[in-house]
Amino acid sequence: MNDITKIVTEHGDILRMLTTAMIAFVVAMALTPFWTNVLYKYKFWKQSKEETLYGTYATVFQKLHGEKHKRNIPTMAGILVWGVIAIVTFLFNLTRSQTYLPLFALISVGILGAVDDWFNIRGIGGIKGIRSRYKMIWLFLISILGAWWFYFKLGFDSLHIPAYGDVMIGFWYIPLFIFVILAITNAVNITDGLDGLSGGLLGIGFVSYGLLAYLNSQVSLAIFCATVAGVLVSYLWFNVYPARFFGGDTYALSLGAALGVVAMLLKSNVGIAILPLVAFVPMVETISVILQLFWRKVFKKKLFLIAPLHHHFEAIGWPETKVTMRLWMVGMVMAVIGVIIGIVGAGPV
């Protein structure tokens, strides 16, 4: 008994992280059958993409995934994902300095994503959903609010560069914050195109930042990351190929925004610098879309068979499951490199 007491005393924070993650996992697993029945009962079917970004018929995408959407897979499972994260955090881990901001990003952007998903279900909008420019406006407004809070209320005004040190950027922190949140939110949304792909990559990202938060003595932030990871394990149980449901924009946008806020909250400020490594695959996926648009505009042809990159790999013959697992492995390796740089290059806390 004394040994157990000693372990609890010395490693209490780790036990809190693991316990909260397990609670989140169990609650999500218990509620998923109920929410799944709701999604199927009320026919929350995800509408297949029929148009490309340039307005033409999505021939390659329909060839790859048209049959999948014909079997009526519901979306909006993400409401359960961020809902459970919010409930567990409110009950067991609500702290003003470390969890208010990630929760705000999670819930506010999650609501925006839910509206977008509802438009998709009802076939409203240019490509069955809120038009991109309107969605970006709302994301921009939410990002401005977060940037204002970080700069004026929390006093964040520097960027830590590993192996160099802190760089004072002053007011430029606000546009940096806005760019980071918009970039990672849209990157995760772009990556959410194959069964289980974004879920695994998000899990890797939150575990990585959770470890760094714990080493920085930001225990509540680390527990928040563990909570997200616990719920994502439950989500992946049902979302890996063949998916029982899709998370939707309410899932991808909300968790992308939360990941960005977590990166910005790390004490050492190194979270921003290593974000391209922790979220390497979503970053590359986004770049592939940008390059595709650029190539078509300038050279009047496509660089990839289809963008984003995960669909290109499918188009050249890789099975969906192989694409997913290989990108998981790439994401894991790059995240480990990012964590190492984060630990070594963080400097004094």
C-alpha cells in the first residue's frame, strides 16, 4: 500500500491524465451507439462532392468514392466528439488559464461546422455546404477574438525559435495567431477525406502537444489533450475503414482550431514553431491543393491526378487503407521529430 501511495504522490498528474482520457473514451463509447442511431434514423446522409474547386464535375473523386456515398453514410458524428470533450473538461478539468481558450475554439468552431454539415445534408450551398468565403469570414472573426485575448489579456507577444531563442514580434502576434488558426483548421478539414485518416493524425498531434504541455508543467492543458486523445480513440473505432459514420466539418474544423490554440498556449511558445512537424501531413495536404490550383491557373493543366494528395495516391492505385496507414506513419515520425525539437529547443520554462 505504501508503494501505491508513493506512486500516486509522485505521478499524480500522469494518473489524472490517463484517468481523464479513459473516462472520455468510455463516455464516448457509451454514447456513440445512441448518437449513431439518431444519425441513421433521421437520415443525416453526407452528400458526395460533385464539383471541383474550379466548378467542373469531380470525375476522379466520383470514380474513387462515388460508390461509398451511395450506401448512405451519415455525417455530424463530430458533435458527439467535441460534445464529450466539452462535458469531461467542464466536469473534471476546467481552468481559466489553460482550458477556457481551447474549449472556446472547440465549441464555437464546432457550431459553425455543424451548420455547414446541415447545409451539406440538405444540399444547400455551392458545393453542398456553406460557401468557402462565408465559412472563412466566420473563422476569421473567431480567430480575431482569440488573437485579441492572447495579445491583450494574456500578454503573448513573442515567438520562440528553437536553437535561437525568443523573438519579440509585438502586435504582429495578432496576424500570426489568425494565420495559424485559419491554416491548421482548414488543413485538418482538407485532410479529413479518408476513413480514419484525420482521426489518427489528430490523435498524434494532441498526444504530442500533451506531452510538451506536461513537461512545461501545464497539467490542465496536458489533461485536455489527453481528453481529446481518449475521445478520438473511440471515434476511430467506428470511423476506420469501412466507416460507420463521418465526423463532418463540425469535427474537423473544431479539432483543428483546438489544436491550433493548444499550440499557441504552450509556455515556451515553441508550439507554433513545431506545428508544421506535428501537423506535417495536413500541411502537405494543404500545399498540394494550393499547388493544384496554381498549376491549373498558370499552366492550364493539373499537377496531381486529384488533390488533396491522399486522393492522388488512391488515383495511382493505392488502396484507401494503405494510404491512411502510411500517412499515419509519416505523421507519427514527423511528430516525434517535432516533440524532440520542442523539448531540446524550448529553453528555460
